[in-house]
Amino acid sequence: MDAAPRAEAPQPAPARRGRFWQTAVGVGISAAFLYWSLRGVSPAAFLLEIRSANIWLFLTSATLATFTFPARAARWRIILGARTSAVRWTPVWHATAIGFMANNVLPARAGEIARAYAASRLVGLPFAASIGSVAVERVFDGLVVMLLLAFAMTTSHFATPLVVHGRSVSVLASIVGGVFILALMFLFVLVHTPQGGLTAMAVVVRRLLPSRIAGALLRITKSFVDGLSVLRAPRDFFLVIVWSFVVWFINAAAIYSGFLAFHVPALPITSALLLQGIVAVGVAIPASPGFFGPFEYFSIVALGLYGVGPTTAAGFALGTHIGWYIPITAIGLWYLARSGLSLHDITAGEAAA
């Protein structure tokens, strides 16, 4: 394939050193979070939790988690397809699987760049357009996850009342829900009047920031706005929102199936929405490939709000995480091999980006 010459170019020594330190720091962070997650948990009791899991519910959880990725591909196709009507679902799905596999095996969330790079090779779009579309996806993910988290907080009854700076968490969650609505309105306006928004932002940042930083920030913002501009059709904008909710409701169903598989005491349905919101924030911390450590720690924190013991919570967190990790990693490696690309190509494309 025409990607081969680019992949053969060796990475410069500073890039290799940077990747080494990214990996080392990520592994250290993961190890620390795993230690905090399992501290005080009896190994014998933990292994008993794992062995006593319901295998069918465990497989159901893993299957549902894997189905979130085709749903993501369907949403991504809408964003990419707004630029051209020739985008087919199959190459977008392959690029999606490759990207999330790369997140599981490469450090520093390299899967986001890998997914954009794979799409540029498999779909035939410019790399800049691909990476802009990934950024748009992440914004919608963040908004939807925070809205569902706010809903869970306002409707859940925790083991102990949660108060932050004298305010009930449910009140704060209501504020978050309001911010979601405002943010969605702002995005809709920005999609339809991008130049006005960029001009207003340029005036503000150039007054507040040094010229070099302001210029870089404006370039990044322009790239993001260009990505948003593909959603000018109200139908596309609406469908991206719908698919975003589909992705995260399937993910919540996978979490709740995991609760049942690992015999977590009966919890409200909204507990899965709360856990996925807390974990989504937690795994943003740079860690080792696959987010091992932060995933477990923040899952245990979330379940602790409902009074679930650390041993049961740890069994759910690590067992479910492994069950989710394996399928998409195997699928992504399979499509990577079939595409003619390699992890070398992916990392070379990332370094060039």
C-alpha cells in the first residue's frame, strides 16, 4: 500500500524517547491506581468474586460493550459522510476498531490519532478532516456523558449524602444539566455561524494571551469549528446526538450486566449512568494502554457511593474491564492485518501528525 514508504521512515531519537517516557509514566500511574484499588482487598476473597461470576451475564456484558463500537462507527460515518456522500460504513467500522484497539495497546491515548490515520487511509479523506471529526465526536461524548451523569445524580439515593462546598450534589447536577443544554445550543449556533464565533474569540484571546499562544489556540479552534461545520444540516446534527445517546445507553447496559454478573447488590438502573460518567472522567488521566488502573479505581469509587464493598466492587471492575478489553482488541488487530497497515504504520502516522 502507499502507506508503506511513510512507515519505513525511522522516528527521530527525541520522538522515541518521548514515547518511552509517555509509556513509563503511564504504566506508573496505572500501577498506582491499581494499588489504591486493591489495597485492603483480600486476594482470596477477590479471586472468589471472580470465580463466582455468572459466565452468561459476563459474556452479555462483554458483548454489549463491544456493540458500542459499531454504534460509534455509525455515528462517525454521519460526521465523515457530511463531507462526501461516498463514505461507506465498512471502512469506517474498520478504522473505528483499529483506533480503539490502538488505545488498548499503545500509550498516551494514541488510538485517537490512530483512528483518524486509519480513516484517512481506508476511507480516503484528508487526515485533517479525519482528526477534526474525532474531536467533534469527543465533544458530543463529553456532553452526553455529563448529562447522563447529572441525571443519575439527581435521581439516585446514595449510602451517605453527598455535599460539595455546602451544596447538595443533586443541585450541582441540575446545574450541569442546564450547562449541557446551553452548550448544545452554543454548538448549534457555532455550526451555523462559524465565522462570527471565530472572529469574536480572536478578539478576546488576542487581548488576554501572548500572540504565539493566541495564534496556536485560534488554529486549534478553527480546526475544531471546521469539523463541526459538517453538521450544518439539522438532520445530521440531530442524528449525531441520537447516536451519541445510543452509544452511551448500550455502554450503561453493559455496565449493569456486569453488576449482575459479579453479584453487585441490587442498584438502581441509573447507577450504571453514574459509574460510566465517573469512569469517563477518570480514564482521561494519562495512564497505561487500556486504562487499567484508573478504570478500576473510579469504578470502585462510584460503587462505594452506593455502599458496595471494595472486594465486590474490585471483582466487578477488573473482571468486567478484562471482558471488555479482549474483544475489541482482537477485532481491531484482525482488521489492522487485513487492511495492509501495521502498528508501525499507525505510530509513524501519529509521529507525523
